[in-house]
Amino acid sequence: MKKILILAGGYSKEREISLKTAKSVYLELLNEKKYKIKIIEPNGYLIKNLRKFKPEVVLNLLHGRYGEDGYIQALLESEKVKYSHSGVLSSALAMDKDLSKKIFIKNKVLTPKYIKYSFTERIDKNKFLNKIKKKLGFPIVIKPLNEGSSVNVYICTEKNIFHYLEKVKEYGEVLLEKFIPGREIQVAILSEKILGAIELKPKRKFYDYEAKYNPKAKTEHLIPVKISKKNYQLVCNIALKAHRLLKCRGVTRSDFRYYKNKFYLLETNTQPGMTSLSLVPEIAKFNNITFKNLIKKILEDASTKK
């Protein structure tokens, strides 16, 4: 039997989503006789549990900080354990929105203009607002540098920007990004191949945390995406380019805004969710890959890691 250790939970604000993902995956693999599966949390006994269980593969289903930012990956590398999804550097780069944007811009991947803001800066409010108007224009998006699942992401105007900045003060630094209206399109990459795309029509302002994980939010999922074949191939190729620029492996999901016939890459997620409402399993299903087979492909990719 192949020993699979699932890492879930963790310390980030996406803890509950990670646990839901782990439960979904565990139930899919439960009746597979060739697997011996154990779920653990990355607590103080992690190394002890790793050495005791001796897994052939760790299925990393953590989300957010310490789970997909290179931290847990470095620990697994030190223990010489094969694990799913991207490695240390790729995870760190993708999670840091400032660094990943710099890589995208350098390589001519269109991404919204932004300003990195530190709360240690002493600002004159009028000068600050004028700087934003000149460089970005309102409305803007405020987002933490290293969170996922749209945690503490806000669309704000000149009137309420300081109210929302106060809400994210705990992070120390945040990204102020030009708001791009238009259609929300997400593209999944699996093992260096384009898996497919999906369009989202949230009832809320954008595809935020509630829209992602609350069934009552009633976000409409449109697949296939109704754009020209040329544009469909273009957005998929941009996602694949981002995946390669960050040197990711396994599965990733890139989030785009499509506005005035241009695709703006918002970010690339190295460990997208795998719950019943998650997009990668839905894209896979549309392309005749069952949830179980999707998990197996992720495990297979991890097993062949050099």
C-alpha cells in the first residue's frame, strides 16, 4: 500500500477551507485499497509524525501563510519527503504578490498597476490620495501581500480608502492595485499542460471569500467560457507562461480580469482549493477528469518529483 500523508488545517485564516479540502480528498480516496492515508496538522509534532508514518508522498492541502508560501515546503525538503504542488521558491514567489507582479511585468505579462504600501510610512492624506489618483486612479483594490482566497481584499474609493486601510493594518504592508472591471476568468494548469478555463459571475462586487466558499452567495460558473477560440487560447497560454515563470509544478490556477479585449493577470495560486465549490475540480470534470483522477494525477506528479 502506498502511504499518503495529507497535511491540512494550519494556522492561516484559510484553515477551515484547508480542512474542507482535506475531507473532500480523503473521502474520494477512502475506498482505494492501494492507499494508506493519514491526515495530520502541521503542529509541533509534524516532524515526529513524518518520521513515524514514513509517507511516500505528502499531499499538501494547506492554504495561506505557512502552507503555500514556501515555509512548509522547506520543512518537507529538509526531511527529504516528496510532496505535492510547487516547491519552496515557486510557492514563496507566487504567494508574495509584489514579487510575482515584478516577475510578470518584467516578462511582459499584463497585470494591474499597483503601489506597495507600508504602514510604517508617515503620510499626508491629501498627497497620498493624489499619488493614488495619478498612478492608479480610483477605485482601487486593497489586498494583503501574502494571503489567499481573497481574505481581507477590499474594493475601495477615495471616500472609504482609509477605513479599509485600517482593517488591514495588522499586515504591516499591503498592495494597492488598480481596479480592473470586466469579466472574471480563471485558468487551471496541471502538470505543465493547460487543463482549461472557467468564467465567474458573482452576485457580489467580485469573487471574494464569501463568493468562493458560501453556497448562498450563488456565484454563477460558466463553462465553456464564451470568448473566441483565439482569446481562449491566449488566456490559457498566459496562465501557462505564468506557471512556468514562477517555476511551478503540479496544479495551479491563474486569475484574470478580461477588459477591453485584454487579459489582466491578477495572481497565480499554487495550491488552489479542492472543495465541492472549487474551480479546478469543476474545470477538470468538464474535461472528463473525475475528482478522484485529478487527485491521482496530483499525487503522481508529486511522486515523480526529482
